[in-house]
Amino acid sequence: MTGAERHHLVAELMRAARLEVAAELRSDGGNGPKASLREGRRTSGAGEGYEYEFECKRWPDALNGKPLLIRASRSRGSWAPAEAAPLSEQKIRVVTEADLGPNPAQVQLRVDDSATWRVLAERLATVGEEDHPVRLESAGWMIGLGSPKVAHDADPGRWVANWPSLKLNSRQRQAVEQALASEITFLWGPPGTGKTDVIAHIVEGSCRQGLNVLFLAPTKVAVDQALERICDLLAGENGFGAGLVQRAGDVDVESLRDRYGEYVEPERIAARLSEQLQSQLTEWNATLTAVRAGIALYDRIRGLEEGLATARTAYERAGKAAHSARQAFDQAQIAAGQLALRIKDMGQPTGWRAERKQAKLDAALSDFQAAGQQVSEAKRAENAAEAAQRKALADITRIRADITQLTPGLTGLPPRPDLVKQADAVQQSIDAAEAELRRITDAVRRNCRVLGTTVAKAVQSRPLLQRTDVVVIDEAGMVDLPSAWYVGGLAGKRVVVAGDFRQLPAITKAVEDRAATPDDRAHARRWSATDAFRAAGLVSPAGTVLQQPRLVALNTQYRMRPSICALVNAVAYPDAPLTTGRDDTSRIPFNTLVDAPIMMIDTSRHRVPGPSHLSNPVHTAVVHELVRGLQYDGVLPGRKWQNVPPGERAADRLAVITPYKDQVKALGQTLTERFGAEHEGLVATVHRFQGSQRPVVVLDTAAGSGDRLGRFYEETGLDSQTCRLLNVALSRAQDHLVVIADVEFLRLKLPARSEARVMLDHLEAHAQTLSVDQLIPIRSAADLAKLPQEELTRPAFFPADQVDRAVRWDIERAATRIDIYTFLLSPTRVRQWAKPFAERAAAGVEIVIHTRSPQEQRDPSRAERHQSLIDQLKSYGCTVTYRERMHEKVFMVDDTVLWHGSLNLLAAMGPTDLMMRLEDPESCAQARKVMEQARMERSVYQPRNESRRTRKEGPGGGKNPGKEEGVEVGAVVWGRLYLNVPYRYKDEAKSQLNASWDEDNKLWYVDAGRTSRDKLQRWLRPKH
């Protein structure tokens, strides 16, 4: 590669990294942790940054110690780097380069995920400089450049222990033989093919060849899982106890920490090797502390004795001053008395010499006044001297007591000079011991021959090994190309790239950054949103594998039963199908519920429409019943079971995977209820299960409740995100795979050539298929009164002709609150429920009807009828609240019973479909939250003429509406939405909301058609 070509390549990679930084700074941060800060004030401002103090009600611990980004709330601009630290429980200090103004009203903080990209760009900018760790030749191998040697070791048994007897298949052996003799090896390891074992043997052999190995993976868990297997192979090697294999960074996998933590964590290795020295150091520190305490005692007593002498001197000086003051006082009093007698004798001047006598009298009076002042001054001096004498006496008494108390502590102590010599000697011993500890720490680092860490840490850190001969990258399909190129270049002799380019890719954002130019997005697709397999020319544009000598493809999997493997082949590996190397038996206890390798539960017939495609209450109920059945059969532990042995815990046997976080939350709540506790790693999105496996996997497709599929299902092709996600989800299953799917909905919405459609075709042809009603019972209203409480808590369907009577049964038992969400009202249905509502309201039950406002009706006559029905409901004791653009049909009792489906309780229209009843407080809370989040981002368009009037002129030509038109906080009048804006926030309301002042009604307002209510919640509280 010429210098110009090298410069061009590095520039392309740098540009990709910087595009990712820019995209991150423009993104909203997704679902990551955020902190909302209010009422800020600038405390200082300088050339390099500004410092602020904010109020914060709740500070997320996840932000502590992380690089952060900040921007004003509601802003769509770029984020700016920031540092933040709590000052008190509700005060946060923020330092940022961004000028947020003197008094920012509200800002948001989030984790800066661009930090790794920023460092990578900085590292790439220095490539080619002297002593740079990146070797351009080996870095070039990562993208198909150069002519690296590809060979096979004829006798790998020299390097790999027990080579002839190892349980490796032919492809696995080929991979080890090739990696130990080649400069570059790409290892394609689909799920369950033993890739980790192969990598461990490659690392083992490289280490025994005398090479230093840097083992990398994109996640801590992947690093730890492979490093544990490597330790198994090298634990008997000379030097293992002194740090032959080490882990840079925190250990996440508990089994690695428990089994090998003291051998792979550098701090623990050094502590173990220096245990005796540490013990001596502890003793010396204790001795030094005691000796210094003795010296301090001598110094304290000496200081007290000096203070005592000073106090005695002060006492004597004050006594003399008091004596002198008393003498002066006596003399001044005598002089004043003599002057008084003289003045008396002089009498009143009269006669021809009166003027002369008056002068003598005036002089005597002046002298008398001066003598009086001398008397006062002498008295003050006497008082001050006596006070000083009393203070000195008190000091003498106190100091004598302190000396008396401390002096016994000197008993048995050597003289102070001897203690000082002893302290110096002990300190010298401590300094020598600490120097030796540093040498041990350095020696531990030098002893390392195999180092495991994440790709990000390898990019960000100084060289981790004194010499890096081999770089092994696991899960390389999840590593972006600039990072893969950089870490591959750290290798001096050999690179091994292992992974599956049909599983999850690296997380990048620039390719979907709408603010970027088309050219920038294309550049990101070429350089960051790709992996080393594709960059090296091993994968076609269509996603099919291209067989080349550099690539070894593992083709026998040992995880999945044959039926599950066949499904995974059909979806993700049609061009390179995997064979199965395990038996077709199940490792979980026999049960009648999940007794086939692959099952599909079809929810098509019992779809319950909802406000969002991100969750599905029917599927949640199916999972609840599946788990309930598996608990009953002893496959899963029962509610609140204690001391469940490893291998039989819920998360040991079951994984529930679903595309969207909203459904994860709903499932997590129902499973917590089933098990009586939250279980880590039991339910999550696909990304969280990469690298995991379980005997039973439930894939909840989630689709069917909303009106669309969502991004999970949008793409097609072997290279698509949909294919990769499905591959990971399906291939986590070892013995049993259960897919929950609304088949009709998916077939209606899926793209024609979707891999998800391939999955459905295969399941319908080969899986055991159940209908949802085979798990969730269909009940009649009469059943409710007969069922025990345990059965009442089960999800159940009710036919349309049974819903009213079943709902009435729940209403009659309501104790505190009834919520009905219905966007339509009909006179017949409102009258039908008049008596039950009135009776419960009279009994103190709060009944809340959530419906659309009359202003949303299509014409005045419908609006008038809607208002009339609202008034009727209010007369029955109901509270009516308005929800814009709502379409939900939900009924809740006491925040415990949830009815969900396609029937409107207070409307005559609707399909004759099933309604689903759940008795679960968590489901009620989730439903309420989902409905709140389902409000439209923009306010509803008001079709009636009244709502289209401008805010400048009313029906009669007036400037503002009158009170009689219903002006109040939260009301929409003349197209204005009225707000409660405190005086101190008026400037914020004007600048951020474009709010205007209604002088007649003394309220602020905004254009209701252009401003979202979600953004106005803080201004919609009624005035008090």
C-alpha cells in the first residue's frame, strides 16, 4: 500500500468515526437513562466552559461516573458534552462548553455514547506516526488487502494438549490447524457450532507457540465466557498462578470471577503474590501510626506546658496592671476631691473682682472635669486588668487539668528523640515495601501472555501487552469496521476473526441519521455499518457466503434439537445449512404442555386491538398461562420458591424473547407476578440474549395489537436486520421453541419475501400448532361467581353476548374506582348502564369515563348529542375526562380488573368479537401507562367552525372570549388552549411555546392546533 493509499484509507475510517459522533450528538439517546434538570442558574462562565446549578427530583445512578451530554429540553439541536455531579439530594452541578443562558428553565442529561467513537477518531488520526501500535499490514488484512499467508499446521498436537482425543469435528480441527499456521483466519461460527471451544484451542496453541495473545470481544460477557474456557485449557501451564492469563477491565460473568478471579484479575494476582509483604506492610503502618501518636502526645504536652507558662506570665502581667490601675484610681479620686473643695470655697464670683474670680473658677472646673475623666479611665483599666487576670487564671486551671490528664500516657514511652528515629526507620521500611509491591505489579503485567478485554478498551487504552503477536476477535460480526481495522492492526504476526455475520451487527447510528447528507449516510453504510467479513470480501451483497481459503465455516451445531435447527436453517442459513450433532431428547422434565421441539401458538382468532404495535396483551396472557402450566408440571419453580438448585431456576430453563421494550415490560410484570420475584435474564429483547441459550425459549412476536408491524419486521434478505434478529431469537432454544404469533395479521402485513414469512411457513408445516383458546379459557358470565380466586386471576376470553353480564358482575363488586375508556357514546348504552353507575357512585365508588370531547365530533349535531350523553353520565355520578384522538376500548375496576378488546362498553357499534378479562394490578398499571403514552404528539384538529376561529377575534368580533364561554386552565376556546403560567415562567412560556396573554381572562394561551398537550403538562394544573 502506497503512502497516499494508506492516507486515503485512514481518512475514510476517520470520517466514518466522526459521522458516528455527529449522529450520536443529534440523536435523542433512545431509551437510555436520562436526567431532567430544572430551574438552572449559571454560577460561573469562562472561556473553556460554563458552570450551572440545577434542581433535580431524581438523579439516575446510571449516570454516575459516565461521560454525559446535555441540551435544553424540547430542543431538537445537537447535544453538547457535559460533566455533572450531585451537590445535595436535589441539587446538581453541571459543567459544559455549551452556553445554556443565565437561567435555563429545563435541560436533559444523558450518557455520551459517542465517547468511544471520539477516541477512535483520535487514535486513527495518529496512525503512521512513530511508535504507533497499529501495524498497517495486519490492519489491511481486515479489509482484504495484502497477501497474508494461509496455511495449515501439520502437527497441532505440539501446541494443543490431547489433540488426537479432543471431541472436535473436522471443520473445527481445520479451523485450529489453519489459525495456528496462518497470518489471517476468518472463522464463521453460526449458533451452537462450538466457536468458543475452537477459539479457546487457538489461543491455547498460540500461547504454547510462545506468542502473546490479545483476545477481544465487543461485550464484557463475551470476553468472560471465552476467557473462562481459555483458563480451563491453560490452568495447568507454568506461570498461570503468576498471571499467564489476565482480564483487563471488570469481570461480569460470575463463574469466571468465582473460579479464576484470583488468577486473571491483575489486582488480585498482585495481592496474592504479595500477601506476606502486604501483611508486613499492614503491621508497619500500624506501628508507624502508634509511634506518630506517641510523638504527637509529647508535642501536645510540650505545647500545653508552653501555654501554661504563657498563661502564668499573662496572669502576673495582669495583676501588676490591676495594681497600677487601682493606684491611679485612688490618686485621681484624691485630686478630684481636693478640686471639689476648692471650687466650693471659691463660691459665686461677685464684686469688682468678679471677672478675675470667674476665670479662676472656670479653670478649677476644667481641672475637676479632667480629674473625673482620669478616675473613669483608671477604673476601666482596673476592670480590664482584673478580667485579663481572671482569663489567665482560667487558662492556667484548664491547661493544668489537660497536662494532668495526658501525662500518664507518657508512661512507658521512649523519649521523643527515640520515637522520631523509630518513625523514620519504619517509614523507610514502608517505602521499600511499597516499591516492592510496585515491582510485583509490574512483574504481573510482564507475566501476561494472554489478555482478554473488550474491543472498546483495546481502542481506548495504551498498549495492553508489552508485545502483541496475535489478535483474536470474537463476535466480530458485532464489531464496526473502523474498530475492527484498528484492533486487527495491533497484531504483529497473526489475526483470527471469529463470529457470525448473520447474527446481530454493530450498533451504529450515522446510516440512519436524517440530518446527515445522502453522501454521508452512504459513507457510513460502507465504512461503519459493516463488519470485517463483508469488508474482506467474504460475503456477497445479497448476504450469501463466498467460500475462500481465508474462511473456515463451522457447519455442525450442538445446541438445538434437529427440528429447531431446521427452522433456523430455513430462516437464516438456506445457502449453508447446519447439521445437528446432538440427540433429539429434552433435558427438562416431561410435561404435557410443551412436549414438542417446536410449537406455535396462533392468536389470530382472538386479537385484541390496542393503541400500540409495541405490546400485545393477548400474547402477555399467553406467556402467563404457559409459565403457569410449566410451574404446575414442575418444569419451572413455583411462586416464591426458595433454595432452587442451579440449573432448575427460572432463568436457567426459560427465556422469553420479544422485539419491543414495551412488551418486555408487560411480560416482566406478569412473570414477576407468577414467580413472586423479579428474575434477571428471564425476559428481554433479542439483543440481550446474544450469546445465551436456554432449554425452553418463548418467542413472542408481539405483532397484532396495533395497526402495523414495526421496524423489527420491515427488512428482507439474508443480510437484513429482520433476518439477523430472528436468527438470534430462534437459535437461543436448545430443546423447545415456542413461537406466539398472530399468523393472520403477520401474513397480511409482512413483505412478500420476508424471512419472518419463511418462519411462519416452516412453523405451519412442521410445528405443533395450538390456538390461543387452548391455553386461555373462554368463559361465560355465570362462571365468575363459581370460580375460586386463583382461577379468577387467570386471563380469560368472554364472547360478545357474555360481556355485558360479566362486566356488570365486576361493576357490582367495585370498591374504589371504575375507569371506562370509550371514544364513542350511544344513548341506548348510556341508559343501559345508568342504574349500575348510579348505585356504585352512591356507594362512594369513583367512576371515570375517558372519551373524546364534543369539539372532536364531525358536525354540530353530533357534538350536541355527545355533550348531552356526557351530561347524562355526570348526572349518574360519573366524572368525564377528555382524551384527544383516542380510540382505546378499555374497562378497569379498582385498578385490578382489566377488560380489553374491540367492544365499546358505552357505544352501540363494534364487532362481535371476544373481550379479554385480566385480574392483575400490574396489567392495569401498564395499560394505563400505554394509553397515556398513546396520546398524539400534536393536538387534535378541531373540525367545527368554532375551533377554527383565530385567537385574535371571537364570534362577536371581540378580542378575547368571555368567561361564559368556559375559559379556564386546560379548556380550548376559540382554538386557544389556556394555561396556568406562573409569573416567573412567563418568559419561558413566550419563548418556548409562543404563548400569548389574554388580558380579559388573566390567563396565558397557545394555539391548540399547533401545540402538543404532552409538552404542556406542567402548565395545565388548575389555579388554586
